[in-house]
Amino acid sequence: MSARAPRARVAAFAAAGALLLAACTGASTPGALDPGSSAPVPTSPEERATGATGPDSSAAAAERLCEVPKPKPNQDSGVPAEGPTPPVIEQVMRQLAQIRGFGYDHPVVAQAVSQAEIGRDVVDYADQAYPRGQYARRSTAWDTIGVIPDGTSLRQAYENYGSSQVIGYYDTITGTLKFTGTDDPTPLERITLAHELTHAIDDQRFGLERLDQLGAACEDEDSAAATALVEGNATFFMLRWAQRFLTPAQQVQVGIEAAQQDTSTAGIPEFIVDLQAFPYDQGMSFIQALDARGGLGEIDKAFEDLPASTEQIIHPERYPNDAPTPVNVPDLSAELGEGWKDLDVMTIGEEWLRIALGLRLDASQASDAAAGWDGGTYRAWSNGDASAVVLSTVWDTPEDATEFADAMDAWIADGDGSATVLEPRGERVTVLFASDDATLRTLEAAAT
């Protein structure tokens, strides 16, 4: 593994060019009933609760299992020296500063590179962001749940996706921007520049290394929400820039170039593809809602007070007042029997559940069933080739809990794995998954 600190690399994906045709509209209604949930939206901030923290708690297990290196921004000796900024990049920087509402503190080091170099950087980044041991264990947990095909390596899937789909990134540690193209970029390459330069200006003002810190702490749900804010914002201002500074002919050219790109995701699990797309499309909708609520000032506030959950991204009316409820899954290794040990722990948010349900259910049914989420955690154990997972969730209302339980029953019935939904208890629903039926029976006895 690389000795360098993990870097927050915020990226543009190949499909982003097609977003030029998207309409930048959105609104939120604070205090309204949240679609898909029977609970009212809080009208004042909720205090964020602290979950169980004892040595047998799922939070303690998550900390023990987390392998991501702690970020050390000053450790990297490979920070490039600043050089002259190409005129075309200076021009895009000036234009973005106009529409973003503030300027750059210092020039951005930008490099036009090949897709092959981007791919190599993604592989290097995987050594830092996706530790092999941790992601091998997570692959087993997700396989047991049934959201990825048997034998899938999550690390390899993420690496394959990034190598083929990333067309530019901004590195918060070195302040370096790389994009596919030349020093005389085409309209689509300029769009990529606008996306990454938005990351750069946001980083200089708000400090995007906080994404590093969330990732290093394995704060999965907080990290997903913050990434959606950052990527959604870059996509939003990328489109504003294109609509203002590209001619109609250049905008048409963007669509042509995007259509000619190889955006195939063949061989990459659907679940991974959808998870990776979430920060861009749903994140942009979140930014649109903030813009409709209060313009640039409201967007800037979100960078100062990061969203706490993907629920807040999906339902902007719940930001910032609706704090998630921490969920503990106790250690069942002793009840499971000799040889069982912790495999993985992950905070599960509305986005994860919505995408998972959508693998087997109608999209609207999946969205409705995931709405009303108020917290979730899974904890997984293994013993040789056997594995067991407890997914514990809490919902806004008993009705929301029942809707999710019914959807999970249908989801399990449509698959071929070993799983069951326990009887909901008020706002709480527990789902059990196992590598085989015998292990599921043992897990059910341990969990009840």
C-alpha cells in the first residue's frame, strides 16, 4: 500500500456532459410533510444523538475494523510547484468566480492528461481509499445481503468504474487538477474543467479535506452526504457556467462529444453504478433546492454545516433540522457460536436502502419504502466461509417501518438468498441475512 495520506479526489464522470440539457429547477417547502413519510419535517434543529459506545457496540467494532489511513495533508512530498496557469484555464476561473460569488485565493495547478493517466491515478488512489482487507470483508457482507453478485470484489469494481468513467479530478491535498484533454480543450473538456475548478474554488474557501476526515473515520453515511453536496454543487455550477459562457453551437458540441464517449459500465455491478451516480444527480437536485430556498448564501451555509445524511440530500426540506438516530447492533458472535468474529460494520442510509430495494422492486416502490428512514446500521460476522448480517433500522413512524418491512419481504422473496425480516417493533425493523439457511436459523435464534 502507498505510504501517502489518503486524498479527497472529487471528480467529474464521463456521463456528466449529457447533463447540459438538464433544467436547473428545484424547490423545497420547509415544514411540509415529506413525500413518502407520514412524519412532519422538523421546524427547528434536532440535537444529534450519540449512539452506544461500549466495547461491544457496533460503533466500537466499526472503529476497530476501519483501515483507512488518517489524513496527513503535509505528508505528501509530491506537491507540484506552481507554474503558469494556461490562459484558457484562467478564463474559466474568472468566469466561475463571477457565478460562484467569490474568487480564488491562489492559482490552480491544472494538467491536461490522457485517460490512461487518469486511470493509473485512480488505481493509485484505490490503494489509499479502499484498503484491501476492509473491502474484501465488505464484499462478503454485501454479497451475503444480496446487493452484489457472488464473488464480486468491491475494490476491483470501484477501481474499474473510476478507471473508465472518471474524466477529471481535483486533489485536495496537492491542489492539483487533472482533466482529460489538451491545453486547447474542446467544449466537453471545458465542461470538465468547470466542474473541477468549482471543486478548487470551494476547497480554497471551505476546505474540502473534511471529506478525507470523514472517510478516514469510516463515517460512511456522513461521507456520502458530504460527497453529494460537493459533487452536486460542482455539477450545478458546471451547468450554470456552460449555459452562460458556451455558445449554442458549443453546447450542441458537448452533447455530440458526450455521445461519442465510451460510458459502458459492463461488468460493474448495477448497485455500484447507482451508488456512484448518486452524488451527481441527486446532489445537484439538493443544490437546486438550496438555491431556490435562498440563493448562493444558502448553498454556502451547507458547506459550513455539512448535511448529516443522504436522507437530507434526497429530501432537502429535511436539511438541516432532521438529525438521524444512531442505531446500535450488539455483538452476537458469542451467541452464534465458537469461531465467529466481526466482519464489517456500516451505517446504512436512505440512499443505500433505496438503491438496494430498486435492484428488485419498482423504482417508485423502492423510493417510497426507503423514505421515512431515520437511522440504520448493519453488523456482519464470519466464521470461515459462513457469514451473517443483522441490518437494524429505525423509521420516522410505525407506518414507515411497516412499509419498509413489507418491501423487504417482497425483495427477499424475489431473490435466492437466505434472509428474513423480523416482526417490526414500533419504529424499528430488523432484517437478517446469512450465507446459508442453517446459519440464518442460528442467527435468528441469536437475534431474538
